[in-house]
Amino acid sequence: MPRTKMTLEEQIAARRETLRQDENRLNELLSMKKEKDRKERTHRLCERAGFMESIMPDTMKLTKEKFETFLSQILLNDNAHKILSGLIEGDSTPPIEPLAVEPSDSNIVYTGWQINGGKVVINQRKNSLQVFFGNIPDTDMRSELKTNGFQWVASDKAWELELKNDAIYKADRIQCIQPITGEKPSELQKTVQTSD
């Protein structure tokens, strides 16, 4: 049977049907993409929250409001933004802003430093040297810290040593808290002293 020529109205109707089908298919694809993105986000959030709870188990005890306050205090500062920018730009170990403080019972200024897998900070309020690790240090590292007078303080999630005259020199002897710059902690302190 010979094919009849479609009228203009029939062509318009056929084209509209094709457009309707294409639009339905597009909506299906957009819906599938939205669902895929939602699943990836849920997975990412669970993975990251799980990591946070593994290194800071006490966060599980916080209410939603307190947890939001906790995260805001940690993440909404210049240093957090510098670290994030460094990681986004491909720097696997962005510099941690040195924390220079002056202990209340002395005119000496000390500075903290970044270590492999963590950081060392000076806590002025507690007059202590604090070591924070990203992961639980192994048995040898913990033994080395204990041998040199450091104590684990669970409330701070840090290894601490009272900041006395010999604290920095003790830090010089502890392999696991050496600055990633290759200098000794005492050398870093001399740099701070001469810059004042």
C-alpha cells in the first residue's frame, strides 16, 4: 500500500508527540540523576560522620544543636579555610598556622608546629604542650610519649606535657612529634624568639 503524504496538521501532531516523549524521557533521566546524587551524598555524609565519630567518639553524646555548635566553632575560622583551600588545590599537607602564645608565668613565647599525622600546639590556658594525632598513635609512639612525661588527657583528646623550661628539649628527643619541616622543636622556638 502506498504511503500517503501527511498533512501539515498531522506532521505538527506527530512532532508534538515526539517532543512529549522526549520530554518524558528527559524527566526520567533527570529524576535518575537526582536519585543517584542523593545516594552519593548520603553515602558521603555517613562516611564522613563515621570518620568523625571514630576519632572523636564523644561527639556521639552531643545533641544536634550542640553538635552544630561544635562543628561551627571548629570549621568557621581562617585556619580551617586555609587548610580546606590547600587540600582542594591538591596540597596533601597544607600548613597549619603556628600557634604562638605567651605562657602566663613567663615572658617566653612558644610556637606550635605540624607533625606527620597531627600537630603540636601550645595551650596557654593550661600552660601545656599538647600533641594531637589524626589517628591513634601506635604502641611505640605512646610509650615514647609516656617515657618523656606526656600524659593522655581524654577530655582534650591530646597528649600533654606541662610547659616548663625542659618541655621543648624533651620534644626534641621524641621522634613521633618532630616538625615536618625537618627542624627540631627547639630550633623553631629560637626562630620565634629572634623574630620578636
